[in-house]
Amino acid sequence: MRNRMNVYFPPELLKQISDLADRKKLSRSAIVEAAVISFLSPDGVDRREAAFARRLDRLSRQVQRLERDVGLTAETLALFVRFWLTITPPLPNEAQAAAQIKGRERFEGFVETLGRRLQKGQSFLREIPDDVVHGAPEDSTK
């Protein structure tokens, strides 16, 4: 048995309910009843909260990976520049032109190699295990 209840809706909301009822081929009462049940259901709130928590966890892991990758990239570049500046002696003026030509050739080879690796989906960052980046637990006290 069902009890009758009279409710008043703003015209625009009533139009939306009517349109939805027509599209779904349901009565307006069925649409309103489903909306009220959904509103009163505690499971709906819990499901939304759980979905948000899962999304936030996934985003947190992605941000952690990005932070790790950016830190690793910056450290790698800094170490390379320091090493290069330490071991590379300045060139005499007469050798500058030949060195620039050779440098361009080597750089083009580097870019080609990088392009091939990226096309294959290879990444230097993925080749480095997490435990190397984060350090062993006993290293954290030093």
C-alpha cells in the first residue's frame, strides 16, 4: 500500500523531472521516489566517500612518483654537470671549431638514442629500483 503525499516543486525542477520521466519511460512519482531513496540512503554517502578516498590515494601515489622522478632527474643532472665540469679541461682556441662540430654530432646521436628509447617506452627512471632512490632503512640514520 502506498500513501499519497503532495509536494511542491519549482517549475524548472518539475520540468526536469517530467523530461527525465519521458526519456526513461517512467512515471514522475517513480523518479521522485528513486531520488528520495537515494538521498536517504546512507550507503550512497559511504560509496561516494570510498570512491573519493580511492581517487585521492591514487593521486597521492602519482604525485609521489612524480616527486621521485623529478628529484632523481635534478640530482642526475647536477651530478653530471659537476662531473663534466671537474674532468673537462678548457680547449685551446684553435680546437674550439672542431670541438663544436664534434659536439653537435654527439648531441644529434644523443637525441636519436633518446627518441628511440622514448618510442619503445623505455625510461631510465624506471630502470632504477625504488630502494636505491629511497635508500636502505639503515641509511636513513646517517
